[in-house]
Amino acid sequence: MGSRLVEQLGAQNAAGATASTLADQIRALVLDGRLTVGERLPSERALALELRRSRSTITRAYGLLEAEGYVARLHGGNTRITLPHADIVTIPTDDDSAIDLSIASMDSTPGLYDATVRSLPRLAAMRGTSGYSLRGLPELREAVAARFSERGVETSADEIMITSGALNALNLVLATIGRRGERALVEQPTFPHALEALHRHGYRLVPTPVDVEGWDARHLAETLLSVRPHLAYLIPDFHNPTGATLPDDERSRLVATARSAGTTLIVDETTTELDIDRGWAPTPMAAYDPRVVTVGSMSKIAWGGMRIGWIRAERSLITRLLAVRPSFELGTALLEQCIAVELLADMPALTAHVRTRLRAGRAAVEAGLAALPGIRMPSTPGGLSAWVDLEVPVSTALSLAARERQLILPPGPRFTTGGVLERRLRIPITLPPERTAEAMTRVAESWAHVQGGAASHGDDLRHAAVI
């Protein structure tokens, strides 16, 4: 099996690379977080064999990285990832001059303050309790269950567990049913932190392609039946980052195929309510099989600062989740749960706010990209972002150029399992229009820099490190 470094580089990208180019590619992986500080790289000999390059080329590449502070060569031949220590100029993400497009999330709904005030009597009434909420407040579980029922899958409060966000929910599910060494099917591209969670729980990832046009249904079905992965992690509604939605007929076939393969489906519905003008509402995947595990959250429809999520699953799995949860947390904060009860009581207001904000954000991104030759923005009927086609494999180079302009812009490969999709770029449509306009100005400057063939080397790249 090949090394993780070559998996992240993409063998096709590294083929024929000079020492300088190879060093640039590895540096980009470090700056983007795809290689982590302390991670061990292959030996010079092993990497030379894997890339079919001379050992002297690898030695020079590692030497360039060492001189700039991006690797440390230790006794015994170990080479590990580091970051430069002296006079690093970071991107100050808490500074108004910096714009972070790695976070696709809106500010809070206008109703958050009033909902907080209304929630206080509910919170005060619980002062005589222990304050721990392992399963979640009954009224919040009932509200979440009611929303599932409204969308087409009858659900009771006993089938709901409240969590501290959707990612927390995913990690709890994996801690409960996970099997180290097994395979997990994932979409390519997908939510990066879900990939990290699956890796951390010991899964070997098997990708299946998704694009703005949707899923490759044949590849998905054949992969499920031939590989028979233990589980599959899917985002069927306004897929992150492509924005695609899986049609109902494909959902039905997918669930049946997964059942035949013995694969547990974990469906992430974090983006489900982010509709702008899709024109139709799909049926939840859980409607086709009660064994489907669904995770969701309030972060995209209310506010990321409200760490409220949930799991919908069979009662037997909820019981197992309750047994595992105390090993790493004792429940979800009560104040946030009380606020969520108030917010979910007025879903029309929440979804109307989301639609208005996303429509304005989408228009700002469209306007910014319209003047850039060679960049194509697809139809984006909802979701968090536009999955932009650059038409040439320069996404990482564009990301590095953006860093020099105080813009954090994750490249396409950040959303993949193997350093591919260099033609793609995720641009959030969630920022206020005026902020988006400024971000797009910096994207235009970065694009002109990349199109002009200017390369980022040495000191410039050291200044791009984000700690």
C-alpha cells in the first residue's frame, strides 16, 4: 500500500516533478492541514521508489523543506512535518482585514436574542435538577421528532438523542458502532472533518464520486456490493461541497443496495434546510429504512455558536449510544437546548432567514466570478457554497496566493481522500454580500497572480503558515 504522502499528493501530480516543485507541493499540503505537524514522511529511498524518481531529487526536496522549517530530519533517518518557528507571519483570523472562507456558516438568526429571553424561564425551572442531560430535553427531542415527521418519516422522541452538534453526533455513533480496520464508503468530495473522524476511528476509506450534477449511481451501487463496507457516510441534501441533492428514486435504490451489502448508512442532514430555490423537497433517507442513522444540527439554520445537534436512530441503537456517551461527555448544555426549543417552534422564520441570506450570498459570489475568465460557477439552488470549476488544476496554487492576500480559501483537495480535484474550489455563499464582495476581489487578485504564472516560493510561503 502506498504512503499517505503520495496519496495526498496524487501520484499524477508528483510524476515528473522537480525537487523544487515537489517541495512546493508538500509545503502546500502542510499549510492546508492535509499533512499534520509531527507526521512522519516516507524515507528518501521509499519515496523515490514510490514516485519513480531519483533519490537525489527526493533528498533535494526534503532539504529545501528542512531549510524553510517545514520538516525536521531526526536521527535514524526519520523525517517529520514541522512548522517554521521564527518570525512567522500568520493570517490573523480575528482581524477584520482577514477573511476566512474555510468556514461556510452564517451569523445568527435575528430571532436568536428573543428566543434566548423566552428560554430563560424554562431553564430556571430546571434549577432543582442535576443539570445533566444525557438523552436531551424531552421537549427538544419532541420538536426534532416532529420536524422529521413533517418531512415524511414518522419519528418519536424515543428515536432522538440530542448532541453537541452534528460532528459530535457522528463521533458518538462511530464510538458506538465503529469497527477499526473496516472499510467506510465516503463521497468524493465530502466534509473534511467527517473524513478525519472516520480516520481517527480506524476506518479505511473507499471514495465514490459526486459532482454538481449528482452521484454516479452505478459506481455507488457497484462499490457497495463489491466492497461491502461496514458503513457509508453520505450528505444527500445540498451536498457539502457540491450542492447536489440525491433524487428520491436514487435514495430508495441506494438504501436497498446498502441493506443487501450489510452496510450501515450514516446520513448527515446538517445542510438539509438550506433551500434557496430548489423547487422540490426530498424524502429523508430514514423513510426508506428505519436502520438508517441520521445526524443533524442547528448550526447552519440558527447559529454555529449554538452547539446543538441530534441523532435519529432505532431505539435499540439509542440505548447503545446512551451507554457509550458518558465515557466522553455527560450531555448537552441545557441553555442551548432551551433556546433550540424556542427556535424550532418557528421553523418558517428560520428557513425564510436562511433563504434570504443565501440568495444574497449566492448573488455576490456570482457577481465576483462573472469577471474572471476561465472560472465557471455551477447552478447553486441551496446549500453552503458554490463548487467552482477552475478548468485547470491550480486550486492549491490559488489557495496559497489567496493566503498572501489575507484570504483563507481551502482548495479542492481539502475535501477529498487522495489529493485529487485540483480543478475545484469551494466558495461559501454564507457571508454578508459586502464581505463576500471583498473576498471576491481578493480571489480575483489571486487568480490573476496564478494565471500570470507567478510562483510562490521560500519566504512568501513561510508567511502563509496558519498556526
